Amino acid sequence: MSDDRSQVSVRVVPADLPEVDALLDRYLDEREATFPSAQGNYSRKRTPAAEFVPPNGVFVVATDGPVAVGCGGLRRIADDGDDVRFEVKHVFVTPEGRGRGVATAMMDVLETAAADFGATSIVLDTNDSLVAAGAMYRGRGYERVPAFNDNPNATAWYRKPVRRP
């Protein structure tokens, strides 16, 4: 891996590509292996690829040259009154890609897509054991909110209003 962040690029891809499957398998394997035992068993639930199709969603892969180092998705979920909500899902950066701004670059693309699709807010859930992820989300302006889903793996739910340029 290069130390030059300029080597990292993010591209929108179909969520059913083999490279996406490989990244999501690594993500689910890592989460299952590191899931806090006090919370029970990790639920290996993958969002169907069909939910990441424009204009209701998008999926991205980050690469360092030819090597895939991260992925993440965005999908529309049920509106909350006048709030048009899109949810960030499956944000993952490989150990080789961490600490290089990969997650930030992917979130930039996902948030821009949400705005382009007409979102008024972006929501996500995570687990408090993912300290770096929580810090990144809060640093991007996400605020903790009450649970908006019943994800058994989640302990924290966040929302960020979409600001129009």
C-alpha cells in the first residue's frame, strides 16, 4: 500500500459485483470476530444489493491503485413525516486501508449522493465498540438519536441533516 492518500479513489459500483461480495465477507467476518460477547451473537445480515440502486441508493468501493480497500452503501428508507431519509450501510475499510482517509472519502461520496437523491437527512447505526467509526460520524456532524430500527448489532443511532449548497 502506498502512503500517498492521492492513490485512494472512490467509485460507484453495482452492489452485486464479486469485489463487493469479497469486501462484505471480510467486513462481516471481522465484525463477528470482534463483536462484544456481552451483547450476544453477531447477526450476519447483509442488505440486498437491489437496495443500492439509484435513485434509491448507491454503493461505493474505495481502491488504492488496483486494490480494493473499502466499501459502503446508501439506501432510501421509510420517510419520517416530511424527512426524506437515506441510510448509510456497511461502511468498511480493510486493515490495510485504515488511517488513510478512506472512510472519509467514501462518506463524502455517499453524502453527496444522498443530497442528489433528495434526502433531507442521512441516518446510520453502529456499535459503540467501533470507537473510531463513532468519532468519525460525530466529527462529520452526525448526532445521536433514538433507535430508528431494530438492528440487533447496533447500540448507537445517528442522524445528520442534509444541507443544500
